[in-house]
Amino acid sequence: MSAAIADQLPDATQGEAHHSGDVVLDVKDLSIAFPTEEGVVRAVSNLTYQARLGRTLAIVGESGSGKSVSSMAVLGLHNMKRTRITGSIKLDGEELVGAPQSTFQRIRSRQVAMVFQDPQSSLHPFYKIGDQIAEAYRTHHRVSRAVGRARAVEMLDRVGIPNPKRRAKQYPHEFSGGMRQRAMIALGLVNNPKLLIADEPTTALDVTVQAQILDLINDLRKEFGSGVVLITHDLAVVAETADDIVVMYAGRLVEKGDAKEVLAHPAHPYTYGLLQSLPSPTEEQEELKAIKGAPPSLLALPPGCSFHPRCTFKDLVGERCWTEVPEWRAAPGLANRQIRCHLEDPVGAIAADEEANRG
């Protein structure tokens, strides 16, 4: 690299300071609906959460729970001619609901970036990896092509791709699955954004590569000081990487709190059901306890609590479960925990069920 290029190329650790703990994403009462010929698909309803710099927030739930839909709204990726969005999404204090596309073009990659679960379809097959990363950098910085290419090589090196100068000249199909995901992370972080959204970043990878990618995201979060929103259905991933957690079911938030505390002591029947369905690391022949039934259609949500048709504890409450939507409230007996459930003592009910299962 020439001295002139080196002088133009900023260090990835420089730039605007990211102060750990500051709220970078503030979502309040967010609802997203898609009108169709069959009816209105209510993909997200009254969602509220915050993501902070230097911390990883996990959004957890089954397929169709609204995880990805809500995060795509942060980047303005919905077709607004076919989408109804209400509520508030503030990125670093700037309101995004109702913002023009020019706003999203300005913040994408620079302030918020997204790593999708399928890098093969997210990377352009006709352009070299290095050119795609360089283009993302040059879009937000007035630098030469040479500086953009040098930045791309630097980022490929930072995400652990060997011989990055040669690899930058290759096409996506010449990379393995794990290497493509690393390239996507390099593309996401090339402008040192304050927020990185990782949508199922390890789904298509084998276990060893999964661990490497999660470690990489965690290391880069610490290095860059960015906030991370991790979208996943894998609670083992959450236990390993997340600081905070929100659990979604049928488009609604049902539990929120510290990740380790929620996984150790779930307060919502759905969270408890997800944990019960995981294989035990100690019991070789243990039968998995799947949640009964299937998630409801977002075209016709059940009345009352959306989870009540599948809930183990609905008989403890009775009619309210299928006639009234539970209020969002503090979980009894647990600090800094919120749930959406009619159970008066959810922790006690779950503890009693665990004891009965052990018996």
C-alpha cells in the first residue's frame, strides 16, 4: 500500500466514539401490517425494546414471530406501498418511521448494517468480494478507488480471512459458506456503524464454523463498541453471546430481560416451552418436550392471549386467557423482567411444573 493511500485510510478504531451502554436503537409501540386479498397480516404488534452500544440484544422466537420483519423496518427495507407501519423507531435519536428513502440511504451501512442469514443470496454473484466492500465504503466517504480497495482488504483481514489481498479479488462462489459469512460481516462493519443487526448469521453453517462466527461478532462488538441485535431461534446461541433478550410470539413481545436470567428462570409459558424443547446436555435418552400445536396464522390471531391454544398453564387462569390480551407488566418476584401473561405467579407455576416433570 502506498503512503498516500495509507494516509487517507482511517483506522477502524478511530472515528466517532461509541460509548458503551448508550441507547442506539429505541423501538416503541411498533406495529407492522401487510394488507392482502385474504386480509391483513399483523406481523408485528406493539413491539417495544431498546438496544445499547457495547451490548448484544437477542430477539428470539419461532419462524413467523416477527423477528426479521421488525428489524427490516429499521433499515427501511419494506415496500411502503404494501406495508403499514405505526409506532416509533429511533436510531441514535433520529425517527425512522415515516422517514423518506433518502434517510435510509444515508444511515444504511454508515449507522446501521445488517448481516443476513444467507450470504450467498446477499452478495452479488457478478462482482468481486473486495469491490462490493469497497463500494459500501466509498458510498459514504469521498475516497479514491484505491483507498476503497485497501479498506476492503483491511476489513477482510480483520474478520480473519487468510490472504485477504488475494481473496478480495475473488467472487462469492469461490468462498466457502463460513468465509462468505465473514465477508458479509466485513461488509457490514466497513463503515464502523453504531448498530449491527445479525439475522440468523449461523443457520447454514456447521457447528464449528458457527462458534467461530459468533466469537468473531462478539470480538468485533467489543473492538468497535457497536450495539448488536442478534435474531435467532437458537437458545444455545443466545446463552453463549447475548446480554439482553426479547422473546416474541405471533408478532407480540411476551418476555424481556437479562439473557442469562431469562434462560435460567423463564417467567412466560412460551419461553419455558422453548427451553423445555431443548435437548439436555446430561440426559442421553431424554425425551424432548415439544410445544403442542403450531404458531397461529397472523391473518387470524386467536382472541385473548395468542399463545393460549398451546399453553400448558391456561387452566390455571381460565376464561381470561382466550378473551383478554394480557397487559405488558413486571414479572412478579423478578427484578427488571417484563412479561405479557395472565398468570398471577408465573414463576411459581413454572417451578411446580418442573418439579412435577422431575417426579
